[in-house]
Amino acid sequence: MWHNGGFEVADVAVGGEQIVAVGSVGDFNPDRVVDAAGLWLMPGLVDVHVHLREPGFSAKETILSGTRAAARGGFTTVCPMPNLSPAPDSLEGLEAQREIIRRDAQIGVLPFATITRGRKGHGEVVDVAALAPYVAGFSDDGTGVSDRGVMEEAMWRVKECDSIIAAHCEVEELVRGGVIHDGAFARRAGIPGICSESEWRQIERDLKLVDKTGCRYHVCHISTKEAVELIRDARKSGLRASCETGPHYLTITDEEIADEGRFKMNPPIRSRADRDALLEGVADGTVEVIATDHAPHTAEEKSRGVRGSAFGIVGLETSMPIIYTHLVERGIISLERMVDAMSLAPRRLFKMGGGVIAEGERADLLLADLDSCYTIDSAKFLSMGKSTPFEGWKVKGETVMTIYGGKVVYER
């Protein structure tokens, strides 16, 4: 089991929603005993960047199906982004989402509110003070906040509430109709590319505003080597800046993709140099968080190649095995660093609490079989979305059991 930043052998007893004993379970009389010999017990994973598509787009995913998929992936908390209908840009809009969460969620769901009314990236900033107690933070994910003044105003308001901005950084005029990275594959196939500057230019702007306002600021799904350096320098300067990247950016380059919808996401999979910089950033802690950007679409929406398919792939059920197989097993990061990036750092940065396996703590737990070998098969996903760049990959690491608030919500 996970304890004090590492693993040790111990018994853990769960009663009600809590851990009631660790080590010597004494006279505790359980209803069930799980033989976890050879398995690894760790805090439940946290994904601060998912799309659960409700309300508004339930043909792609529902909160029920998405949280079932998350539980299968070992997640006990997820934070859905606000590109919904209605958008959570007011208490009324947020309540439409929270009502479904209360009814259907199988694990913890802490949503984001928008930064701007209508999630337009410009115009009116939402009532941050009213929304802050109920959300993970504020994001216009899917849209970069184009107006510098709007972003500064949002940062001041978020700073007053000690909340956090989770920024989708994209300069729209630099995208120029691109659909994949402006690199080797795009040039070879004659497909419009998205330049790296479209990402890092807005991060550069925002970090100057973070320096001015003192706001807590998190960059979503970074994909470029320039973004890694900007965040590294900002952290050295003492700014309250953090970032995340996804498993696909850490394991695939644009030299390895094909003209298929399962390779289309925003930002795109980039070059080998970008991938290597991201790996270094995860290893040295510059990139504190690994998040999936789980973004399901219908099969038809992902069937039109990279030019015509919707942006987005699924990732909740593949994240842990991909990171374990391709980063931990290869010695790029330690297992302890994986636990931090996928469970503890998200809790720290977004002030969620938890992540401790100790008597009296909430029982949000993942029991994993790290020796289990299998082939990723999207037909077996619990998510309604099946589009993954990892189809057919052989991996190690499988969720045996996910426990949320003392309740088994997934079991192999």
C-alpha cells in the first residue's frame, strides 16, 4: 500500500466511507476480505481534465457512462470541462450539470465553470465569486481567452476567491485551419498544420498576467517544448503556475500517426523533440500533472480522417496502463512519481484534499495489478467513446478494484 511517499506491505480495513485501520486491523470484523497479495494499493487517481458531455451532448457520453469508465481506469475523482449546453457560466447553468452528477455519478465529479459568458473566450467574465464554492476552477477549455483584458480581469477575480484558472491556450489566428501538428506528417500528406506558437504564445502572455495578479494558474494539455520551458522558468521565478500533459503526448509523435480520426486531438500530437521535452518535464516535476483530456465523440464523428473528424480522443481506461508501461517500466519516472502526477498533485493544485491512506481518511482507493499484461481493445471500453490512438497496444497495469467513499465502484 501507498504510505508516506512510498509503498509498504500492510493490511487496510475500510468501514463506511472511511479507512478504519492500517497495519494491524485488530478486532475489525469485515463483511469481506480481499486477498491483495502481489497487488498495489494506492490513492484513487484524479483526472482534472475530462469531458463527460452532459448536459447537451449525451450521444457522445453521459455522466453515468463516463464515470463508469473512470472507475474502471482507477479514478475516484474527475473534473469535467464546461463545453456543455447550457454552459456552466452561471449558477443556473451549473445546476443543470450538478443535478445529473448527483443522480448518476459513480465517483466524485467536480466540474469547472467557464471563464466567460457562453465560453466565448471574450466578452463578459462570469460571476466568479458566486460559482467558486461549487467548482474545481474556471476554464474556457476548447477556446483560448483571446482578450488580454478579459483574462486579466478573470485572474483578479479568481485570485480574490483563491480559486484557479485552467487555461486552454490557443491563439486562434495562428491555427489557420490546421488539424494536426505542422510537422513531418502534415507536410508529407499535404494536410494543414497547427504551429507550436499557437499554444506557447498565449501561455507566454498569460504568465505575464500571473506575475501581475498573483493568480493560481494551470495550463491544460501542453504539447510543445516551448510550453515546458515557459512553465519551468515561471516556477523558478516563484509564479503560482502549473500544467498538465496527456499520455498521448508522452508516447506518440507526429511521425507515427495516420490519417485517421483517432489521431486527431487539440492540441495535436507533435514532434519527437516536443515529446522528449514533455517526458523530461514530467520526470523533473515541471509538468506536475498527467490528465487524459478524455473527449468522447460518436463513431461517425471520428470516421472522417484527420481533416473531417472532430477533435478529441478517449483516455480514462488507458491512462494508467500507458503511463505505467511506457514511463515507469522504461525507467523514465518512478512508480512514486506516477502516483504523484496522477493522484496527489491534482489534489494539491486544485485543493481537493485526500490522497492519504491512513486511519480516519476517506476511502478513495485504487487496487492495481501491475503485472497484468493485455492488449488495449476499444470494443471493451465502458466509455461510449471508442476512439483511441492506443488501439492494439500491449500494456501492463490493470485496475483490479476501485473504491470510492468506501464503496466498490469497479471490480475486475
